[in-house]
Amino acid sequence: MTKQFCLLLFGFVCIGCSQQSDSSSVDNEPDSAPSQTGLVGTWYAEPVFNNTTGHVAFEIINNQQAQLEARLLLLDIDASPIPVGNITIEGNQLKMGSTAFTLGADLRSFSGSLPSSVVPVHDIPMTFNKVAELPSDAEPSSALPEATISWQFQTGGPVWSGIEYHEGRVYFGSDDGSLYALDALTGEQIWQFDIGSTLRARPVIAGEHLLAQADNGYLYRLDLHGGSLEWQAQLQDSPQPRLSSGDPGFNYDYYASAAVVADQHIYIGSADGRLQAVNLQDGSNIWSFTTQGPITTTPAITTDQVIIGSHDGNVYALDPATGRLLWQYDTGAPVTSSPAVYQEMVITGSRSYDIIALNLANGTPVWNSYYWFSWVESSPVVSDDIAYIGSSDAQLISAIDAATGQQRWQFDTGGSAWMQPAVSDTAVFIGSVGVADYLVDHQAAFYAIDKNTGLGIWQLQMQRPPEAAMWGFASSPAIGANHVFVGNLDGTVYAIPVNPAH
């Protein structure tokens, strides 16, 4: 979430930005008002929500103008102190911008909720108490062995596209506008098909064909073996150019929907907000369902449902044959996490800071796992009754009991874990993206993690290239031929032995 908090307001004061704090003076209070001096110091809260505990603090100081000034500390994501602005006291109300907290007796506590710009969707009450120092849960970290690289292949643009492995070949797209097929053992190029448009969706195998969506609004079917074009189908009437992080209207839509094939139907989402069913044989449209936001997620399919998430905040279940709406669930924030079906549930992440399991029959919530102060952009993979999923500012991959939502373990990825992990019999593979000039330190690496214990096995670290705003691993990896394959934002695709010898 590049510079996420730079776009948010704490009351009327921008947090995470370079603007000056509110310079209005503190109101003169009557003699009965609480002493301002007692507010100076550190105030700490441990709010509880959905059986998870958050860690939040305010630092209150007397600034050079003899005004009370506050900074917000989001300890769960180790964010830099966020200037909130000056404080006013009105009776027992302590106001920071337009957000009010209720002061306790003798200034020993204050209570309230953080605004929706900091904690979206959920109203979570919290009580702050004055402390001499903040708790520390820092654990000594040991360096992991560096991964062995069997081969690497260089493209002409960043690789956001997920990797597809099939019968000794690796398939992927690049921002250079091409689809590639490589030999999985050697990395030698077998074919290249130039589309001339950014490719952010994972290519998908359908029999003897390869399906891939491009940013130009078309879905392409290629011959799997030779890479020749078989047909192309227009998904969007007027495709919009992909915005950069500094452009107005940018919505962190880094990816595109991949195709899912069932019963000669291709199901795929598009940036104009539609989920479409397309004929596998000729690319003709069968039906279309319109949401109120872009669809960058990949559908999940059951025998009688196709399920998708939208930037409009909803998860939708549709009839696969007709596109008729069966149910929808509003998460309250954009859904960019592709759903995964487990038993009688569908599991997905949301920018509401939630991982949510919904009843497959009617869309009602079954369980919720909460990430404090972090979007959940990663898509879950369920293996052996455990859901593995990454997060953004929390910089974690979690192993979660798919039936109950209880956490088994978490691993610190050191950066935004946007990708969908890959899972083998023994290990979980996930990478992270580094982000420059941001209030949360982000670094980039690709990891192998023990599936049962959550302990790191090896890593492939990436240093920030000069002037790069983002770097590292956003491409969802694939496993095959005793290797894991992953793309890098510098345009490189790596082949790494699953169990390298050291």
C-alpha cells in the first residue's frame, strides 16, 4: 500500500504527509478543567477485536508554542510517529482534530475510537492509559541462508503477472507487453508472443491453450505449445490506462483478473467492474454481471457458484450458467483478494483489515481474522486445512485454521506481501515488496517457510535499485520440477530449488 496513510485524514489533519500541524491555540479552560500538564506523556491502549489484540499509543507533548500536540503510534505495523495536530480540551472531551476522546477521572485515561480513516469499517473502542514506557516484543532475528538460483531470465519490464507451471514449462506475462514460455529446467525461451500491452494477470492453462488478459481490455487464447494466437475477445469497451501511484484516482489496482475455466466457460473479471462468462471455443460472450468497482480478483468456481470480489467492497456469488446473483456480502472496503473455497466456506481478504470466511450457501460470515492497521491484498491458498495468506503493512504471512480462523503461526516478510503464496508438501513460498519513503519501513525478499512451524528456511533478498519507488517480489510464484518460480519488479524471473543444498 504505497503511501497509504498519506491519503488519509485524522479528523481534518493529514497524517503521514508533510503539511504542518494545526496551529490553532488550545482553548482557555475554567479553573475546574483538568490540568493540561497531566496529559503530557505516552498513552497506550491494547484494544481487542475478533480475538486479536492491537497495540496503539499517543505521544502528547508541549510544543515550542506551549500548545499540546499529539502523535499517533501504530505499533502493530511499526509505523513512524504520525503527527495528529494540536489538542483542545472541552469539559471532559479531549479533541484531536474532529476526533474526540472522553477523559477519565484525574487524567489517568481517555477512551474512544480511532476515526474510520485509520480503522475502516469497524468501530473499535479503546482506552488509553498513561505509561512510563511502551512494551517491546522485539525478538532477535537470525539471518536465513540465501537461496540458490538455478537460472534467471530477464524481460523488458516489471513482472507482476503470476507464474504458471505446466509439464516442464513456465508461462508468465511482463509489463514489456509480452507473454513468455520458458523451459523450466534451463530457463531457455521457447516462445514469446508480443501483445503490446501491460500484462498483470496470471496466464492460465486450458487444455492445449493458454489464456491471458491484457490491460488493453482483451482476453487472448494462444496455442500452448507454439505461442500462436488462436483468438482474442474484447472484455472492455473502453479500457482505462493503468494509473501510477501519484496519479489522481489511483486505487492500488496493481493486478488483473486471471481466467478460470469450467464446462467450456471462461470466467474472468475486468477493470470496468464486470464478471464475464466467455465461450472457450470462440471467445464469444455468454453473460456479464456488473459490479460497482474494478474486478482485479480471480473467480473461484464450485459446481453451482462462481464467486468474485470487487473493488466496490462486495463478494458476489453468481449462477455459473446464467450470471444470476445468488448472494452478496459487503466487507465495507475494496476486495482485491481472490476467494478460495474450503468445504462449505469461501475465504477472502479485504481492505477492511479482515480475512473473512463466508458461508458458501448464503454468504453469511462464519469467522473473521483481523489484521491491525493493514489491508489484506494477498489471496489465500488452502492446503491441509490451513489457509496461508499475506498482508500489506502488517508485513506478515499467516497460517490460519481454515475451519475456525484461529492463527497457527505468522512469519515477518519485512515488506508488503501482496502475492498469493505457493504451497508444497513441506513449505510455503511468498515474497515481499519494498516501498521507499513511506512511514512503515518496507524491504523486499522471497522466502521459503516451513509449512508446519512457520520458521524461515531460506531467503532471496533484493536491495533497492537507485530511485526505485517499489522493488522486489509481487508476482505469485509457481512450483514445479523441484523448483519454485517467481517474478521480480526489475523484470527478472527466477528459478530456485525448493530444497537447495548448502
